[in-house]
Amino acid sequence: MRGCEVRFRASDIDELMMREKTVSERGIEIEPRLLYQLVLVVAVVLNPAMAADLKDRSDLWGADLAGIDASGAHLNQSKLSGLDLAGIDLSYSYLRSAWLTEAVLTGSNLTGADMTSAYLTGSDISGSDLDKARLTRTVLEKANLTNARAREADFTCAVLTDAVLTQADLSDSRLYGAELYGADLSRIFLPRGNFLGAHMAFANLSQAYLRSSRFTRAELYMTVMREADLEEADFTRAFLMRADLQNASLDGADLSYADLTEADLSGCSLVGAKLPYAVFNRVTAREADLSGARLQYANLVGCNLSGAIMPRMVIQGPALLREVDLTSAILKNSRMELVLLDNVSLKGADLREADLTMVMMRGVDLSGANLERIVYDDFTLHSISVSILDGARFSSDLQQDLQDLKR
């Protein structure tokens, strides 16, 4: 029988042979063939794995499969729930729709295994090798994949609700449409990952390495991504409402059309990020670095960007900034064109050499701001003249134009 291992000692057989002689002396004959069968029966009782033929639709509940080589085995729709399969070689095996709930697979070799639609709820797969494994529609709810390696694995539409993937290596893996509600992906290593349309609300991606990953249309409500490396990631049309991105790195990221309502970007680095048509309602981004970021046609309402670093930032309109706090923000060499600033605080802001063409200001506080060498037109000049300018600094030409306007 393939994969079976008889764990029977020679001394056990000798003992039975002695009993055979003893019984024979009493007039009972036992043929050697019957004695051999008796040995096998006893061995199977002691080691159920002997009776387990590794084939599709096998019921292996309670079997001892320790140490077997199951590489390439066909176990589709088989029952392996609760089994201790730690360290087992299941590489390139077929486990489609198999039941492995609460199974122990720590340190197992599952390279290239096909676990499509398998059930691994509550299983322990920590430290296992899942490189190039197929886990499409696999149920891994509350599974433990800590320190697992699953490079180039396919988790398309897999259910990973409340699963733990801390420090797992999922380089180049595909998680298209995966269910990751409440999953712990902290410190995961997944460059170039594909989370297209994934459901990741309440997930934890703190300190995760997700550079160049794709989150297009992903649901990231209240997801924690503190200190995550998300450089060059694609968040086009992603849902990031109330996401925690404090101190994360989003340099060069694409957040076009993304909804960041009430997200926390404090201390976040968004150098060169693309944010056209992004929704910034009630966003907190204190001391965030948006150097060179592009916010064409973006709407910022009720945001806190105090102390933000925004040199060379581009806001092209029509765009709206309403009730935004830009106190002490650095906007040197920034460009605002066709923008409405409504009840915006720019107290102490650095606007040197900024291009403020066609900027309309209503209720704007520029007290203590530095407006030296700004570029402006008559439309912007009139807006500046009706703003709060206590302690503001101007170039001589702007100061003269403001004086002329009052005459």
C-alpha cells in the first residue's frame, strides 16, 4: 500500500511465533499464512495509517500519517480534519475540496499543491512552504500562516477572514477578490501583490512590505497600515475610509479616485503621489510629506494638514479646499490653479514662489504666512486683499499691488 509504513518489531513477531508453538503443543494448528495476517491486523490497529490508501475521497480521520511521503498524492475531497500533518511532504499533491479543518500542517511542504476550494478553517500552517500553491476559493478562516512562504501562490477569492499571516512571504502572490476581513498581515512581505477587488476591512497591515502592489477597487475600510511600505502601490478607486496610514510610505503611489474619507495620514510620506479626483473629506494628515504630489480636481473638505510638507505640490482645478487647516504648512514652489479656498487656515504657511493663478479665497487666514515671490493674477490678487493678512510677508511688487487695489 502506497505511503503505508508497518511499525512492527521483529521481537513482536518472535513472540507470536512462540505463542504459536505453545498453542500447537495444545493441539491447535496455526498456519504461517494466518499468523502473517494476524501480524498485519495487529499492526493496523497500532498504526491506522497502514489501512489508509492515499486516494481521492479517502476518510483518514484519526489516521497517523507522520513521516509519510504524500508528494503528488491524490486526496481530492478527502477528510483530513484534525490530523497532525506537521512536516509532511505534500508537494504537488491534489487536495481539491479536501477537508483539513483544524489540521496541523506546521513546517509542511505544500509547494505546488492544488488546494482549490479546500477547507482549512482554523488550521495551523505556520512555517510551511506554499510556493506556487493553488488556493483559489480555499477557506482559510482563522488559519495560522505565520512565517509561511507562499511565493507566487494563487489566493484568488480565498477566504482568509481573521487569518494570521504575520511575517509571511507572499511575494508575487495573487489575492484577487480575496476575503481578508480582520486578517493580520502585519510585517508581511508581499511586493507586487495583487489585491484587486479584495475585501480587507479591519485588516492589520502594519509594517507590511507591499511595494508596487495593486489595490485597485479594494475595500480597505478602517484597515490599519501604520508604517507600511506602500511605495508605487496602485490604490486606484480603492475604498480607504477611516484607514490608519500613520507614518506609512506611499511615495509614488497612485490614489486616483480613491476615497480617503476620515483616513489618518499623519506623518505619512506621499512624495510624488498621484491623487487626481481623490476624496479627502475630513482627512487628518498632520506633518505628512506631499512633496511633488498631484491633486488635480481633488476635493479636500474638513481636513487637517497642519505642518504638512507640500513643496512643488500641484492642485489643479476645478478643485475645492473647504475648512482645511494648513497652519504652518510648507507650500513653497507649489502650484494652485483654478482652486477655491473656502474658510482655509494658512497661518504661518510658507508659500514662497508658489503659483496661485485663478485662486479664489473666501474667509482665508494668511496671518504670518510668507507670500514672497508668489505668482498671481488679478483674480488672485483680489482674493488675497480680502483675506486676513496680519503679520504676512510680501514681496515689494505684491505689497504695491495690494496698496493700489485699496485706492
